[in-house]
Amino acid sequence: MSGNLYIVSAPSGAGKTSLVAALLENDAHIRLSVSYTTRPPRSGEIDHQHYHFVSPETFEHMDQAGDFLESARVHGNCYGTSGRWVREQLAADTDIVLEIDWQGAAQVRRLMPAAISIFVLPPSFDALLHRLNARAQDAPDVIARRLTNAREEIAHVADFDYVIINSEFRVAAGELQDIVRAERLRTVRQLSRHAALIDRLR
């Protein structure tokens, strides 16, 4: 039996990072895959905790070596997921969550069709703009680009297994936890995990 692989995607500002953080805080049986990126750290971000921050040259070398399960260029920066780490964790029956964009999600689904994909939507574009401005992390031109890209990203929502509308954070966080719990209770997983018990009950 291997662990479940969860993919959480959303347009920038929809709240996926906060939702994933709440999931990790409330569920000790799931781990976050820390992505590699060429973008500089934001205020308060810690290398190897929030991201593995690497140079464009290092990222390109890793990409050419086939180190990434998925990789994508987003808002002018490169992002990638370590394939070896994810596969090792899944083989050890550890659930993993990937916080990646729709491009990376598509790559992962092709390689790992059993991955469970979740798309987070904002309640409106006005709410998305408000959240991006409230973060105070990006220049106005960057925010404008993120809003433009959001429309393309949302166009891929039908590719995902689940959709969460992050209108009220507490509700959305609960829905994400419900998805994780429900997937663990699928018959195929329970038959494998509790084979001895089920055999005794037959």
C-alpha cells in the first residue's frame, strides 16, 4: 500500500497556501512537498521550509537531469517538484500534498493517474484582487499580471477531481480536510490497510 498523493491548485491569491497550512496543522499523517523555485524569497520565507530557493542555472541542471516530477514557469519564475522525494514518501505509506499550479498538476496526473486533484476558487475576482493587494507582497504590475493569468488558470478547473470555493476560510479548510479523510476511506485502500481484520470478519 502506498500513500495518497493530493494536488492543490489555485490562481494566485485564492488562498491555497493558507488552506494547505491548515490541513497540515490538523492532520499529522500528511506531509507537504517543498518545491524548488528560482524566484527570490519573500519576507519571512525560509529556505528548505517554504521553498528550496535555487539559481536558474541550478534549476535548469536539475530539470535536464530529470529530477523533477513536474516543473513549470509561473509569473516569470520556475517551479519544480522532486520526483524522488515524492515517490519515496508514497512508498512509505505517507500521504503527500503538492501545492502547484494547473500546469504542474497536469504533468503529475499524466505520470500518476491515481493522484487526487483539488482546485481552489475565489468567490469573485474582486475578492481575488483584494487578497492580492492585502498581501502587500507584489508590485501593481505583478498583481495585474496575476489577475490576467487567473482567468487562464480557472479555465482548467474542470480537469480537477474536486473544487473548493474559498469564500469563508473555515468552511473551505474543513472541506479540504473532508476530501483527504474521504479518500483514505475508499474501499480499495481499506481492503489493503485492514486486510487481516476483514478476513477475520468474513
